[in-house]
Amino acid sequence: MSCLRGKLVYKPLNVEVKENKHFINDYQLYTKSVVLSLVKDDKEVKFKNLKEVWTLLRNKDRFFSYIEDETQKFLAQINQEEK
């Protein structure tokens, strides 16, 4: 996800594609993941890899709750830093 004019945007990326392979190192990926990303002026300034998503796949409620909670924490942290 990334922030665009105050909105959250879901953007799937295929790290098997040559131009996206750098994300494996950038985000320390070892499997598929969800990464929250703050982009300002076309530059990423902060990110958070939600590594626990795949341990929660068998429990839909916990899976979505985890993503929602972590997204809210990420946004709150950004708001605190901008004060």
C-alpha cells in the first residue's frame, strides 16, 4: 500500500519481473508479503513489511484484523512524526 493524496492505494508487485527484483532486498522479502509504504514526492520515505500475514491465512478474521491494525499503527506513527 502507498499513500496518494491522503488515500491508501493497494498496488500488487511481481518481484519476479526484472524491474521489481530490488524489492526483495529493499523489503527483506523471503516469501509473498504485504508492505506498507509512505511515498512523498515520488520517493519512498518509510515502509513496514507485515511479515505475519502468511501465518494468519487460515483465519480470515485475524488476517484482516492484523492488516487493519498494522495499517492504523503505521498511519498513526506517520501522523506523530509529522507533528
